[in-house]
Amino acid sequence: MREDVEKIYKAKRVLQRMAGGINPFNGEKLEEGSFLHDPRMIRCLHYVCDLLDDHAENRLRSGSNKAKAFNITPQQKGLIELPDRNIGVNEFARCVNRVLSAESKRLTGALLNKQLKKMGILSEEIMENGKTRTIINEKSQNYGIVTEKRNYDGNEFEMILFNAEGKEYLLRNLESIMSFAEE
């Protein structure tokens, strides 16, 4: 069973490289026009990575019904390395997950966004096609959250990013953000 879990994590690493714009076989950047740069594809790859994480955790639990909680120590927080540029929520989650122990629930961008929406720091909008998307609101900028126009394959979109202040806020308040419950 341990071997199966290792295969799952190996597959996840391949998908993470693809989502990061890297060819998983040779380590080179993917061509600019590759469909793997499409934000929808990137979100899909991250979603599958989260599913693989869940599947691997279920295999490791082997019958234990106790769900994992998000848990990070001050020492682990001190090991988190964040890029010097503005980053999205998925990249922040990946940086955090690199230092978490196996006993902790993995952080996902979707889960972090959900918590920030509960806190009123981010909002949600229903689009014409009935789907929802996360957006900033009047509070977002106070927390170091900005948007940047991006363009992929001729389609312009607003990407939510965390600047230096935003990354610091997330890092400093990670436990309280993750344990926040609506009243």
C-alpha cells in the first residue's frame, strides 16, 4: 500500500509541474501557446492534485475515520519560502504544503478562498452562465489582495493576487483563517 501512495504522489508531482508551466519530463518551460497555460486547465490540474492528495491520505489512514485538521507549527511557518512577486492563492497553498507534516490536512487554494469569503475579505460573483467566480471587494485591498489583468489565448481575465502585504497577512494569520467559522 505504501508503494501505491508513492505512485500517487509521483503522479501529483507531474501534474503540479504541468500546472506550473514546466514540462515534467525535461524540466523546461512549456511553450507560450500551450493549452496548459489556460487558467481553466491550470485550475483543473490543481483540482486533480487535490483529489490525489485526498486519495493518498485515505489510503494511508487505512480504515481510520478521523479526518485530518489543518495544523502548522511555528517552526514549519518559519520554513515557508514565498516568491518575491505577487502570487495567487494556489501558489501560496503549494508553498505552505511543502513544509506541512503528514499529520496535517493539506491546504488548497479553494479552501483558502472559501475561508476568506466567509471572513468577508473576498466575495463571489455569479456569472451569466450560472457559474460562480471569486472576486475582490472593498475590504480586499486592506489585506494586500490585488487583481492583475491577464490574457490567455485572446481571453482577458482578472487574476486575484497577494502582494507582499497580502502574503504576510496570510502567513501571520493562517491558523485563524483556516479555523474561522461563520457565526
